[in-house]
Amino acid sequence: MRALIIENDQSCRELLEHTFAQQGIVTDSGDSIASARAYADSVYYDLICVNQALSDGPGEDFIAYCNQHDNHRDTPVLLLTENLSLEAGDLPVRVSGVIHELNRHQIGDQIVHFIEMHLDPVFFEGRILFVEDDEKTASDILEHLKETGYQVSHFSKAEDAAEEFDTVTVYGSHAEAYDLAITGVHLEGEMTGDDLVTRIRSYHDGRGFIPIMVMTNDKDDRRRIALYRAGVNDFLPKPVLHEELLARIGNLITNKRLLDKVHDIRRELYALATIDRLTGCYNRHALMEFSEKFISSARRHRYPVSMLVIDLDHFKAVNDNHGHAVGDQVLEAMGALLNRNFREGDLVTRYGGEEFVVLMTHCCGEDALRKAEKIRGGIQELKPGDLEITASIGVTSIEVGSSSDFEAMFYAGDEGVYAAKKSGRNQVVFVAQDRSS
């Protein structure tokens, strides 16, 4: 994408250039109407940003030029102004937005918000599940939706739409996820629009939270209230006004995508807080947070839990003799080995340095020993960076009926590691715990 910046103040111009660069947008810049016209005549821009007060005249003069220009009559234009009461509707020219120069930080924030809402394709594209059994109405709406850039899956029966929705298991910001469901109320087949709404809202993952719009000519207020309570977000009266349809769809999908972004950021922050980036394992903080719940659940539901404490042998020598880059390669390979060898319900963590801790659910001591031996052999076969790597592993278990806790488990597992190293390393040692400890 490319933007044109016309701004008198050099420091503000540099701020705008930096803001656009952070959004991946290439910029050209000038400080006068003359330079702006020269750029507009030779380059196509996705966005134009103009100050109201330029060295050779008002910014509105250049905006009027753009409004009539073959290449830029539809290009979004932002006007920067010190007039805090000025709004887009007050201007004699057509602009997409007004940026009030409150302070430099807020200018950047306003620019980024505009880019996200008006230029990011995530907010004007989307997948729509569309259910309508009237052929003429459906054909007319499909034509307008596809012209706007939406991907639409159309069904005349709610049963078929529900089956399609079942098969699309992704949700949120995933490219294949549905962003909106539009349905009539009275449909051919046994399922009604009400039934489809209930079906969608029954999903407990992110699919159950997509916005739903109902098209109806039913004027019964009680029916509408019941549908709102069932989870409908919006109603569109029939016959459908196309401009209203597109505006309502745009609002629903934009809000949905904004929430998707919030959830994505939350997941990223959660991963940063709980996942070790080098190995892909959980980190020590996550182990401390989850371990007691892990063990409490086992005690409550009466199943065994086992722990492996894994310590790489002579790892300091790897860093000292081959460098930390090779040491990181060893740890990365170690994390990959552990992550692919344990079940989803197990807790695989990098405790710190070259030490790893694994909590295994529904796993007795005998099974844990077998698993530990398999892991020990796998580590020996890794040879990351052509290095011979081994590990000492301590194993312990909380059997059904034991009152032991995480601290006691870890102490026992650490004892096993110490005994394995004392006996020559590259070994597995089991340390039992008192059932009533």
C-alpha cells in the first residue's frame, strides 16, 4: 500500500511517515499543493493525508482536486487540522476523516485507527452463511454481497446450513471461519430460522459467538424479542434495502473482527506469559500456576499422576565448548522431542536452564518408568548439532489415595536426578513417596 503525506511541519511529517511505515505502508511526502498535484498526477495512492494549512493555500483546494481526479476520486483522504470543532460534514469537499492535532501521540493513534477500520481488508471482507428460500430475494442479495467482496455460502434450507456450519470447525480470525450468519425465519424444510439460531448458539467454542442477522417481514414484537433472547444480533426488514443491508453487515462484521483481534492479542499475551519461546514448552511460571490444580483434580477424581524431572548431562560444557547458539539448538531439539512424545493433557515444561519437568495425568509409576526410558533413549538419539546428548531423569508418582503435593513430588523427582547423576548419568531413577505423606 502507498500513502501521500502533504504536511508543512517537518517533525509532524516525519511522525506520519513513521506511523505509516509501522503499518507497512510506503509513503511519498511534500509540503505544498503544487508538490501534492505532481504526486497525484503520476502515482496512485491508497490513502492521502493533507494538512488544512499549506504553504501555498488551504488543503481543501488539493482535496477538491483529488475529488475530481480520475485516479483519486475514490481514494480515502484525511484532513489534519488544529480546529478541534471541525468535522468532515462541515467541509465543502469530500473527505474520509478529520484528524485533530491534539498532540503528536494522538495523531499517530488516530491514523492507525483509521487505517485499521478503512484500509485493512480484514474489515471489509468476510465469510457469510446465508439462508433464504425465496429464489428471487436470495439471487438479488447474493449479487450485491459478492460485488462487495464477501464470500457467501447460500442455502435454502436451515438443515443444510447447519450441516455446513458443523463442518467448519475453525473460528475467530481464521481465514476459513464464518464471520456472519444471515437467515430468514420461515424456511422450506423442518428447521426454522429460530432453530438455526439456537443451533449456532449451542456451540461452546468461538463458532457460537458469530453475529447473526435475521431477515423478516414479521412485525410481531414478541417474536423479535424472543429471537433477540435466543442470540440474534440484528434484524433486517423485508423487502431488503441494499444500502441498509450492506451497512448492517459491515457494522456486524467489523465489530466481530475487532473482537477477534482482541482475542488474538489475549492469546498472544497468554502465550508470552506461559510458553518458553525457545523450546515451545510451558515455562516455570505456568508449571507453578497449573501444577496444584493438576494434582488436586487427580486427587478428587482418584487417578494417579506421575512426574519426570529431566536434566541434560554436562550441558554447561556444551555452552562453554560450542557456544550458546549450539546450546540453544540442543534445547530447541529437546523441547520438540518432549512436545511430540507426550499427550495433550500432560504438562511439559522447561523448568529452567537445561532442566525440564513433565507432569503426566492418569499415569502410574510403572507406566512413568517406561515413558522415562523411552525419553532417555530418544534424547540419546537426538544428536543436535552432531553432539552426543544424554540426560538424567528422576521419576516419581502420586498414586490413588496419596495426599502428596507438587512440592513433595518435585523434591522426590529431583532426588532421582541427583541419584542418576551420582551413578554415572544417562539413567532413570524412580523415587517412591509415602502414600500418606
